[in-house]
Amino acid sequence: MKESVLDVLIYLFDHYVEQDLEIIPNQKDLKAQLNQAGFADIQIDKAIDWLEGLAIKKDELDVGAICSRSIRVFNNIENEKLDVECKGFLIFLEQAGVLDSEDRELVIDRVMALETERIELQQLKWVVLMVLFNRPGKEAAFAWMEDIVLDEVSSVVH
């Protein structure tokens, strides 16, 4: 059985977003399909909650409250979950213009919502990809990030 909420999210992303499926099943059918794929009910429910949290948080962002020239200081809990490599990657993405300060905060919020002690860089990249997919006007950043994530996945498979 698959254990991680992030595994469920990646599965959903792969099977519904990447395959451009027109019809996304209702929540009951989706849960049944995810159960059939080997995911536990608790992880499925948490993944659905995570996605709902993403939708809520992106609407709650206060554009005026986040200055584009601000320096992000990570708190103790964030420092425990995100290692130096992950924080450096977030800074790189912001400096490269892939993420703006709002996107960065949304990514950090969604990472913190995952019930794992530490986030690996590859996991962070998937979260960034999912956040960018859900942000209107971020198609170019999403495509760039998608190339990075999917190239790494295919190189591991080969």
C-alpha cells in the first residue's frame, strides 16, 4: 500500500492533469479509483483536503502584504522540514522568476501542510509544480517546472 499523501497527489496529477482527461470523476468515484490503485482511505482524504487547502490559500493571498523585494526568513518549523537544498531551490526559483513571492508562500504553505517530517528536493519540486498548475497566468513557469520534474522522473526510470 502507498503511504504518502504526496504519492496520492502525484498519482492524481499524473492521471488527471498530465493525461488531459476531460472528465474528472466525482469525489466518491475518485476515492474508489484511488482505493483500487492501492491508496488508503486516510491518505486519500488527506490528499483531497490538501487540494482543497491549495484552492482556499490561493484565494486568501493578500497581494499587498507580500513585498516582491522581501527577504524570506524561515521559522524553526519550516527549517526543520526544509533542508538547505530545498530552501536554496526556492530562492533560486524566485530569483529566476519562476515563482513570485506569492507563489513562494503558497508553496511553503502546501509543503507545511504535508504530514512529513522532512521534505526532499524531488518532493518539493512536485509541490511547486502542483502550485503553479493552479495559478492562472503561470503557464510558462509551469511548463519550465514540468520539464525539470518530468525529465528527472524519466531519467530515473531509464
